[in-house]
Amino acid sequence: MVCAVIINAENKRIKLCNEIIGLMYGYIQWNSYDTEAGGIILGRENLGNDNLIFEFITKPMKKDIRTKNRFLRKDSEHIEFYKQLYSKHNGVYAYYGEWHTHPEDIPHYSIIDLTNWRKISKEDPKEMQYHIIVGRKQLRIWEMRKKCFMPKLVCEVKWDEINI
Amino acid sequence: MSLQKYFKEFNEKIKMDYDVKSELKDKRDILLEILRNAEGIPAFKKFDQGSYSMYLGVEPLDKEYDIDVGLRFQVNCDDYAPMDLKDKIYDLLKDHTDYGATIKKPCVTVTYKKDGEAAYHVDLVVYTYADKDDTDSQLYLARGKNSESDETCWEKSDPVGLVNYVNDKYKGDDAKEDREQFRRIIRYFKRWKNKKFSSSGNAEPPSIGITLIAVDKFEVSKKYDYLEEKYIYDDLDAVLNFAKEIKDLFKFNGISESGRCLYSIEYDLPSELKFDENTNVFKKMSDNYMTDFKEKVDALVTDLEAVKNEADEVEQCKKLNKIFGDDFPIPEVDNAAKQQMCYIPPTSSSGAR
């Protein structure tokens, strides 16, 4: 059984539900021939406080481009999934960021990632996004704040420290 | 609109319903009228005791409602045997309802039915004075089921002092909100108790025990909100801290023949009140029942800590619903999260290189 992970961020907590951790774990690039995977992170914010619940991620879709070192989210199914979730739940689910895998033990963001996150930060009306990179030994989460030039590492989850 | 909102909804659901109480009060008054008009029953003054008088009544689960009434007879304790007045009351009331009356050790119980089933009962507790001309003199409770039993006796008692001891904890308008949290937490505990323990025998810890521990150990959980300019109460923290206080009262009491580690709990009635000595309120519980109580309180603390560590309000409510039962509300996700803008970047490009 996979455990949920709760992260203490500034003035709030962020919960990664067990389902999304299990899904991301399934896409780790263990072998040299494995291709990158990725998708979007969807969640909601408690009414009574600012805690965030990351409850869904989308999986790689047919029309996405996947190579050993690249993941291009191109398939419109990601957006379709989100729109359906949004309308089914009266607009309480939001897009919080991107996730993808890297073929390294401890993941680091690349120039491509940084450029992408900056672009998203500029276009997204929300103040903040959270991006996840999944490595072989760790999953790491960065916070990207509007008008901040650099992402801030908020948490690293070691696979051997959680129940997988 | 935080977790506190759901705690308050829970409190409203489990709080004893005033309409039911008024029906109970009517029944009680009819019984008292019968006793007042009966020959051979000395004059008495009635007072309310039990959870009703302390504003701590909780809607029972699969149990009867009850109301406890103390009858202070204007007689000297020495002039009566403990069963004299109880037997007389029993004789007068035994045919009053279909269910009749029963003599129990601390009282005479009259049970009423509603829709064909036992619905509520009135417990009449008999007291006499050490000196009938001095209403401040020691009160004695008539304890016993029959005059043959060795246990039957006049027992020193201070029921009015006990009610005042509880009701004086948070007194006055200034303490209103603190008092309300104090009462809510006791109600939550009583509901938990009702759900987790069998009400038969002495498996269930007595409510007065929980209430007295709360009077002495409960601490209000609140924080001042400078934006709202008022205190924000935190019932989750309050109930967790109170559960920890109870947990700390258990003492190791040896190992049973079957190898079970046994624990005991003692909590005496307030020494400043005029009760008999050795008044541990949990004394009727056996070692095994006390140990069951400890194990359940331990689990309660663990489960409430899990609620505290949970970030999702909906999940917190689900966990609380498991602890306290179905009267604890579980909101729909749609009603427990903030509205969001529908935005998503159309594409995204990621990569290790």
C-alpha cells in the first residue's frame, strides 16, 4: 500500500494523495531504454484553510512525445480530462503544475524545464505552481512563484522511505 | 468554514433535543405530583441532577433518554431505613406506566414507552438530611435494592454541590464561549463512549467520571485572530488534549492470569464536597473493563492525531466520522474546497537535457 505524503510549506500543507504517488512511481525510468513520462497535476484547496490536495495527475497520452530525455505534453486529452473534472465538481479543481520523469537518481531541473516553468508562471493567472520531477531514488517538488526568477525546492521524497 | 464548522454541526446533532427534554419534564412533573399528593410520603424538595442539570445531555444511540431527579425529603436520616421511602415510591408508581417501576441501587426508575417501545425513563433519587431542620446539613442517599442486602445503606452525598462544581467551572458571560467548548468536548466524549462501549453491566465508564476529569483537566483551545478580532476555537485540539489527559490517568496494575497487562483508573469525587470517602467514580469497573477503557482511549488519541496530521478537510471529516459515528458530517468535495479558475497551459515541454 502506498502512503500519501504531506509536505509542510509556508503557512500551509500540501498533500500528495497515494494514488498519484503510486502512478508516478510506475513511470520511473529504471532502464536505459525507458522513455520520459509526464502529465499535469490537479488538485483542490481546502475551504477552511490554504492546504492543497493534489489528487489527480494525468498519465502520458498517445499524442505526447516521449524520448529518453524529453517529454512533450501535446495530447489534448490532458486538457479534456481536466475540463471534465472541473465541470463535474463545480469548479473546485485547479491545475497546479507539471510532473515528469528523469533518467537520474536524484532529479534536477534542466534548462528546458526551467524555461517551461517560467513560461507557465507568466501565463498562469495563479500566483504559484508546483512542479514534480520523478527520479529513480527521489521525487522532488519545486515551487515556482510569479515574478520569481528561480524555482524553490520545497520537498524531496525518498522512495525507500515511503511504503511502496 | 473550517473543520470547526463540522464539529459544531456534530455538536448540534448530538446535543439533547429540547423538545424531548420538555416531554421528559412533563412526565417528571406528573410523577412528582403523584408523590406530593400521596399519603405517607413526607414533604420533599425536587432538584435536577445528572447530565440534564449540567447542560451536557447527549442524544442516546439505541438507548433510552433519561432524566435524573433528586428528591430531598424533609426528614431525618436516622428516622428512616434506607429502603422505606424507596419502597413507598415504588408501590405508588409501579402501575403508573406499562413498563412499571424498578428499584435500582441508587434510585427508583420509571420507564415510559413511545410507539410501543421503551423510550425514556425518569430516575428518582431519594435523599434525607442529617438534620431535617437544617437544609445545609449532610444529605444521605438511599442506596440499595432491598432491605436484606448488606450493601443497602444511607450513603453520604452532595448532589447539589456536585452540579454546582461542574456548572461553576466557566461561569458568567465572559466565559460563555469557553464554557461552550468545554460542554461540546464533553458531549463529543459521551457520544464516543456511547458508540464504543456496551451499555450493559459496567463496561462503560460513567459519564460523571469524564465530566469531573474535564472540570479539573480540560483546557480551552483557542487562538486570537487579529484580522477577525475574535478568538477562533479549535475543538480538534481541545478533544485531543483532553483524551491525552485521560490517557495519562491510567496506572499499570499487574498482569492477569491470561497474560493481559491490566491498567486501572481512579478519580475521586471532589474532596471539598460532602461525599463518603473512597469515592472513585470508576470503582464499579472491573480490571478488564478499565483496561478496555485504556485501550480505547489510546486508540482515540492515535486516531485524533491522525486527523490532526491529515491535510485534507474532507479526509479529516471521514476519519472523525469513523471515531464519533455517523452524526459527524462528511462534506462533499465540491462544498469543502475553494472555487478555482479553469486554466491549463495548452502544451508543455520538459526534459532532462
